[in-house]
Amino acid sequence: MDASLFEIPPMLIQPFIENAIEHGFKDQKENRKIDVRLTYSNKELICTIKDNGIGIGTQKEHNQRHKKSLATTITSGRLNIVSKDFKTKGGLTIENRKKYNERGTIVTLVIPYKIHIA
């Protein structure tokens, strides 16, 4: 499918890439990787952001254990609003890759979209 036909909300992916750089790689100087993939399957537009940093929840400060990421809060809210407006599914999951015996974090966004037909 022609990617230029998709209309998607701006600035959904950037906060998670920024978090990986600022927090996930904070003490990691070498071998830093971020993999961003967009796929379209079963009428869902899916963005997967995978890094090899410290992993979500691994090194949180004691007084911030229950603090939810601002990027997560804002993006979840935007996805809910845009899902209703675009009438397509939206969602967000964040996992520590430790459960797969790997290092880092996986963010999966199901991005609401419209198809622009000229």
C-alpha cells in the first residue's frame, strides 16, 4: 500500500525515541541501538520501537516507582481521542525486554489512521 495515503497524528513516535536516548542509554556509551518499524497488517498500522538500553522500570528512582511517564500519559490520551475521531483502533504497550531474556524496552503503538484518497 502507498504510505503517502495514510494520514496519522503527528508526534506519537518521537517521545519514545527521546525516552530511549535520554533514559535507556543514560549510562550506556557503546552499542546503542533503536529499531523503529512500521507495519500494516489486518487493517492495523503498527509502530514498534525497540531499544537495547537498560529497560523500562529497571533503574527508577525509589521515590518515582509509581510515577507514570509523561510521554506514556500524553500519548495514551491522544491515542484515545484520535481513535474515536479517525474511527480506527489505537493502543500503546510498553514492555521490558528482560522477559524475553534480552536487554532494553519494546514500545508498540497501534496508530489510528485515515486513508487519504485524492
